[in-house]
Amino acid sequence: MQVLDKTQVEAISQALGEPAWLLERRLKALEAFAHLPYPNKKDENWRYTDLSEAPLEQEVEAPKGQTLSRDALPELVKRRLEKTDVSGFLVFVGPDLVYAEVPEELKAKGLVFTSLAEALKTHPAKVEGALFQGVYTEDKFAAQNSAFFTHGAFLYVPAGLEVEKPLGVFKVLLEGGKASAGRSLLVLEDNAKAAYIEEYLSPDLPATLHLSATEMVLRPGARLRHAHIQTFGEGLWHFHRQRALLERDAGLNDLVVNLGGAYARSEVASELLGPGAESEMLGLYFGHGRQHFDHYTLQHHVEHHTRSDLLYKGAVKDEARAVFSGLIKLERGAQKTDAYQANRNLILSPTARVDSIPQLEIGANDVRCTHGSTTAPVDEMQLFYLQSRGLPRTLAQELLVKAHLADVLTRIPLKALRAHLEAVIEEKVRL
Amino acid sequence: MSEVDLKTLGEEYKYHFIDEVKPVYVAERGLSRRVIEAISYHKGEPEWMLKFRLRALEIFQKKPMPTWGPDLSGLDLDNLVYYVKPAEVRDAKSWEEIPEEIRRTYERLGIPEAERKVLAGVGAQYDSEMVYHRVREELERQGVIFVAIEEGMKKYEDLFKEYFAKVVPPEDNKFAALNSAAWSGGSFVYVPPGVKVELPLQAYFRVNTPEFGQFERTLIIVDEGAEVHYIEGCTAPMYSTESLHTGVIEIVVKRGARSRYTTIQNWSTNMYNLVTQRALVYGDAFHEWLDGNLGSKVTMKYPSSYLLEPGARTEILSIAFAKTGQHQDTGAKILLGAPHTSGTIVSKSISKGEGRASYRGLVKVLEGAKHAKANVECDALLIDPESRTDTYPYIEIEEDSAHVGHEATVSKINDEQIFYLQTRGLKEDEAAALIVRGFIEPIAKELPLEYAVELNRLIELEMEGSVG
């Protein structure tokens, strides 16, 4: 039975009460989805990835329109809400926006933070102008998301508004076995400022496909801090794609974290479209068991006088695998670019594996572009030193792994998030 | 460097002279079973080699063109001449035996003079055939073999068969298959255990026929504890139509041996230069690739070292210069397949005008290669705003005790350095030329003094000749 077809796209669009233009765009994406083959190891960007066990053709879970009170939220979320930096948040359980809490004073200043479906009704022009600009039909999974997404978040920050505390989305999956596809659309007008954290949570589940996409539109002078935190339980196959469009003097501080799931892939792109734009891109991953994490990054310098600075650090143990493939691409005329890219890996077991491909494509000459990649075990000298101070070897090793990952953590000014990630890493180190 | 000077840098190609040579046999255009059979017939080959060629032809026809890397659409494989026999004399032992017109070419290139002064042996290939091979007598007495590959196949058949196509089998890639089908010329080198060849052996490749494909094949065996340095140089006149050079170089470096293979490629800029070079390096042996790519329209060349036993080491030094109309897609590959193996790659490229230089490399550490170490360093210098450079380093690690690092930088000529040199009395363009020479110095200094003469002359032509 073919489940990923036109009937289902129409059913989703109808259930969400969407305007005609959106159904049309969904159907176009469906066409691309139907035409594109599933990637395999012969595709350059999938050469290290084995999708043979991935639940690719699962039916998409339909929205049920469920809502919950704050007290009735899943335990997973409640525990996170006790220690979080966010002041306003949306909670999705599967495809349903079950709970929302957005400070009234922000709404009064023109900020919009709600589900995509709701925003389509209240602010249709704002959504139509921005949706699918960053992620549409770039590959099989992007097209699948664009055609079949059942839910999403929409954040709109009006010109000049500076939101001090972060806003966030908690996406929880409680039942496995069905595909879940959602997106985030973030629009920051001129000189607006905000922070946005998306967290993905679930208990251990049977094999489940999860698709997410984040589109970020940063108008001149806008500043966004964005964090994508994936701590799913076992069984999840997570395909994430994000793209930020940065206009003149816009700034992005981005963080992508993969700690959970069976397989997680993050395709992270920053498009520096105006002079003065800058993008900081941080990544953190730690794989155990048979986890496989793919990170594909793009620092695309289209205009002159732009800056990007990327640091992806990770560790793998047991039979885990990590792939980093990053590209700094400078268009002709992207003079005075300053671009940096670094990937640092720790291999902690003889059966773990790392592949790293830091790439440059440079089309302008008056630039500073450097990159580096290192992969190594925990440093013997450092271990020896700590042992000489009385630490048992295993403890010394745990300490050094945490120190390796801490380089990224210390660059995140969100205290509660940092503490949360430290706790998850602590747990994984001891597994 | 002043705008005007930089524009004319390296645009003069000194090896453009067409020789008045009438070949004795020219194969029909295109590659077919008939052409392969004709090549084999003209060489008087054993039956097994013809079979090998025909099998390779099938593989070549089955394999698709590479879907990555430079644009090869200008390469018309059906319109090339795959075999040109320049003269009846094959593999002469003295220059006098060679037809006058061909000899003049090598004299113009300065080969006989270099042979007298600084080389242990010389081989010269003209279009499809080796026309000259000679090695110093004392080496011959020690058992060193340095002959045309055809002679190696016939005279030393057992040794030849043991290694031929074992390092680079025809299945390796489409162009290795093409070479395996159409190969002609190249050297066969054997250095017996413990013998150290102090002066380099040199082979010189010249293409004269237009729309021609040269498919030299070289097999070098360095036996236990032996040492050798082999140098290859290439030139061709500039025609308006495209030619192809597809070599396969196979090297076996046995236990404790040392070898170095140096290529300074200065093909004319209508040449597609698609070469497969690989060395198998055994216990405690050391192999060095020194790869200079200055000429050709498109180069695809990634010298590789497979480190197969503990203690094997390799160093790959690569320099590329890309001018307008050139794409140098070069790099290196190291496979670390045993404990305590180590390798270094240093790549330097200069792009000028609309030239494009790409580094493409692979460092792979297999599971069990305990304490393997590899380091890659790529530096790119961009002269003009239109110049382009890429870095595509693949790093694959299956071993937890391995240390692998990669670093790359891209820059233009530093204004502050120019300014400093100017305050010391140098003109702006002199300062720029000095900085460029300094940039390639770490590799240039690795060349043996004798051969540095050749490289320096080429680099000066490219970089300095039109400056100041």
C-alpha cells in the first residue's frame, strides 16, 4: 500500500484548514519527493550512511487536535520545564500543539509565537512570504517534510524588538511506529533580537522516522541565537535540515546537538547574503552503542565582508559512528571573507569510527579561510597526569571526554541548557 | 605584484615547438578491439598480454566517466589516436642510434647533457614508444634494471608478471582501465636488495602528434633495503585540439627500502592529464611522492601510498599551479593499514587569473592500524580576484589509537609582507615574486639540487619571467 501519496497530502492540508496556496506548494513538493530516489551510498553525501534499517516509508501520524493542561504534560517535558532558560514555549506531543505559554507583554509588542497552522490563520501574509524559503525540495527528506509536515512553530519578531529571554519548542514523541514531520519558521525583522531553543524528546520507542526542518530568515541587523537539541530515546531515525538566510549585518549563533536516537542527521546551512553578516555554528555530538550521527554543514559566503566560525566537536564510543562533512563556499566577489571551520573528534573504542571531510571552495582571493580537523584517542599524557594525581583511569578518561566537549558548551551563554547538556553527557560517559 | 605583471605571468610556454618527425606507424582514430590488437602486434607481445589488454578494454567500456571532479566534456575519446610508433629504432642505448629529428628534440630539452652530468640513467619516450634507455654501467653490474617496460615484459617475464597490474589493477578506475588496454612505453625498474642508486633515474615524456593519447606505464620494484629516486618530466607542443596523457605508475617498496618518485609535469595547456600512481610500502620502508603540476588543461592526479606493514612511512609533497583555462585537481591518498605506520601530505597550490586548483585527498586508517599517524597540510595562494581554489580532504578512521590531523589555509599575497619588503628596497613586483617563491620553498627545497634546476626554471618562467 502506498501511504505517502496525494490523498494523504490533501488529507493533512484539509485537516489543518490550510489555504489553497499551501496545498499547491505541498503537492509540488510531493512531486519532487516522488521523483527523487532514496539516497544510497553511491550518493556523495550519503557515502558513509546505511539506511537499510531505516523505517523510511512509514505513514505520517495525523493530527488529533489534542490539548493538555500544564499539569497534564508528559513527565519528560515537565522535568525539562523545571530547569529551562525559556520564558515562553510551545509543547508538541506528536503532531498536536498540546500546550502553549507565551508572555503577554511580548504579544503586545507585536511578537507572534504560535503553531504554523494558527499563524496561517492570524498572520497569513507573514507566513506565506517566508515559508519554504530555506527548506523546500533540496533532497528526498526535505521534499518529504515539505509535502507531509503535520505541525510546526512560527516565530515572528517585529523590527527593533529585543527579546531578552529565550523562547522554545518541546517536541515529544510518546508513541513510535509512525513517521512524524514538523518544521520551525523563524522570521526576525530589522534589528530584532531573539533566542530560540528546539528540543526533541522521547522515551525508547520502536523504529520511528522523524523529520524536522528549521527555516530562519534574518532581516538586516537581526540577531538570533538558535539551538537544536536532540535527546530522543532509542529507535528514532532523525533527519533534520536547517537553513538560515542572513541579510546585511545580521548575526546567527547556532548550536546543533545530537545525543539521542538510533540515527541522526543534521544538515546545517548558513547563507551570508549581505555584507557584515556573521554566523557562529557550533555542534556537539556523543555517540554510544550503535548510534550513527551525520553532520553536513555549509558556510555559504555570497557577499563580501562576511564572517563565519564553525566548531563541531564530538566523541564516539562502543560501535558508534560520527560523520562530519563541512563546506566553506565563497562565491566570486565574496572578498574580505573571514571563514573558519574546525572539527575535533575523540575515538574511545576500537570499534567506533569517525569520518571527517572539511572542505573549501574558494572563489575570491582577498580572504582568510582556514580549517582544521583532528581525530585522536584521549591523550595518554593527560591520562597519566590525572592518574598521578590519584584519579582512577576510568574517571580520568571520563573527565577528559567531558573536557573535550566542554569547549563547545562554554560558548553557549544559556546556563540552564548548558547544565542540561552536561547532565546528559555525564550519563552517557558512564554508559 | 602590479596588476599588469600578474596578468602576463606564466603565459609563455617554452616547450611549444613542433618536431618534423614522420612516424612509421599511426593507429586509426578511436579505441577498438582492432586498435588494441594492432598495438599488441606492433609490440610483438606474448598472448597473455593481449588477453589482459582486451579484458581491460571491456572494463573501460563498462565503467562510467567519473561524476565528480573537473569537467572532462572537452575530451573526445573517440577522436584520439591511441598509438603512434615514431621510429623503427626502439630503446636505443646511445643517442646516435636515434633518428636525427627526434634526437634534436631531446637536445633542445637538454636531456643528453643532464644525463652526462647528473643522472644515473635516462629513458626517453616519444609519442607511444621509448626511444632511449640507458643506465650507468656500474649500476648494471650491480643488477639494477632500467629498461623500457616492453623490454622488461619480454626479458624479465617472471619478475614482471609477479607485479604488473597488481598495484593498480584495471578495475581500479576508468582511466586505469584505459591505460591497461592501450599502454605503451614507460619504464621497468628493478633495484636488487641492498643496492643504493645514488643519482636519480630519469624518464622524459614527449608528445608530438596532435589529438594523441599517451599511455605510459611504469613499474618500479625496490627490493629489500634498496634505494632509488625516479624522475619523470613531461612536455608537448601546443595544438588547438585536445590530447590525453593517461599514465599508470606502479611501485613496490619492499622491507626497509627507500624510494622517491618525482614528477614535474609541464604539459601544454591542451592536455588532459589523468594519471593513476600508487605505491605499496612494506615494513619499515619509506616512499616519497613529489608531484609538481604546472602544465596541462585538466589534471586529475592523486598519488597514493598504501602502508601495508608495520613501520611503513610515506611523504607526499604536491605543488600545483593553475592559470586561466587550467584546472589542477590534484591531491594525495594514504592508506594506513598496519600498526605504527605514518604519513604526511603537504600540498601547496597557486591559482592565477581564472585558474582553479583543487586539493582532493583521502587519509584512511584501517581497524587494527594501532598508533597510526597522519597529517595533512594544504595551503592555497590566490593571486587574482577571479582565481579559485577548493579543498576536499576525506578522513576516514576506523582505529581508536590513530592520530590524524588536517589543516588548510587560503590566502592572497600578504600586503604587509609586500610593504615590508618594499621598505627594504625591493620593487612591489619583486617583492611579490619573492613571496611566491617563499610560499613554494618547503616543497622546492626537497628536490635534488640537480633537478631543482629544471623546476626552478619552470617556476621562474611561470612566476618570475614576466615580473619586473
